[in-house]
Amino acid sequence: DQQVKQNSPSLSVQEGRISILNCDYTNSMFDYFLWYKKYPAEGPTFLISISSIKDKNEDGRFTVFLNKSAKHLSLHIVPSQPGDSAVYFCAARNTGNQFYFGTGTSLTVIP
Amino acid sequence: DGGITQSPKYLFRKEGQNVTLSCEQNLNHDAMYWYRQDPGQGLRLIYYSQIVNDFQKGDIAEGYSVSREKKESFPLTVTSAQKNPTAFYLCASSKGLYYEQYFGPGTRLTVT
């Protein structure tokens, strides 16, 4: 039973435009959410996180939004760059400190 | 350079053989984890360890075993009891269970 879902397996965006990656979760006890980025043949690298007490966290070109009532998380990348092309995983932590990962969205930024 | 290393990158084994995947970190992290990734699925937790000489089963521990004799090392053994061992295996570590995890490059295991 997938507790964290990324319903779009892939996304293509023009360079310079906004990329929006979405993530939905089912467990209202999740208290911490993260986004990871993964290049082929490498492990995921931590990108940005947000606590459940906030609704937005920004780091440079990356902003994560949390809508607790909708149990929805999104990552905005503005402006998108070709080097952003990768697979993006969202993850959520429950109060028992176990992390659950989505299936990933493959982002392609077209030059 | 601080980081997590996994070896080998690719591993091939015959069915019925046990195989051990290596994971080493020099980040001085207390917690370490093993995940498995299959096509179309998220990362699934196999085992995790909060401190040396302690480890706990994750969601899919059957057919796997681990040890944590040193802080830096958390090897994973895929036993012959694991029904579908072919997968991409990722090791991770974190300062503690509360913190974000840092991942190694992964080992792709193929069992035929």
C-alpha cells in the first residue's frame, strides 16, 4: 500500500519555465517531508525539506509547498535548467521516524 | 571526501547463493538504512540501524539479514530465502532517525 504517491511518472518543461512536481500522501501522521533528486547510476541526493508546521520552504530556485488539508506536497523549480533533468522523489516521515518514498517523477528540461 | 560507498556497483549471482552487499560511510552518522528499488515502485525499507549493534526490520525484511558491528559499516546479506532478489539496492545514513538521509550510489543485483 503506497502511502506516498507521485502520480506523474514524467514531466517535460522548457528551459527557463517553471517545473511543478506533485506528491500526495495518505497518512495524516506524517510530520516531515523531503524531496530528493536522483541522476542515473547515482543514489538520491537530498534537495529540500519542510516540516508539517509550515506551508512553504524556499531554497534558491527550489520551493516546496505543503497543503496538509489536501495531503499534498509540491516542488517548484524556477527557472528550470537543463541540469535539473533527473528523477525526483518525495518522501515523508511518520512519528515513528520511518521514511516512506514515492515512486519518482522523471523531469526533462528541454534547452 | 565524506560520503557513502557501496560496492560493487553491479553484482551477478546464481539462484540459491547468499550474497553480501557492502555499505560504508565516513560521515560519522549514527543511523544507517538499506532500501530496495524496483521498477515503478518507491524505495522500500529493508532494515535500519539506529546505533552500533542494534538494527530493526523494515517493511520487507524477509530473506535479508544485516549486521552493525562498526559505526561505519552496515552490510546487507541477501539470502537464498529472498524470493525476488534481483533489484537495485540503496544504502543510506543519517545523523539520527529524525534527520534527512544521505544515499550511496547503489548496487544493482541480478540473480539468475
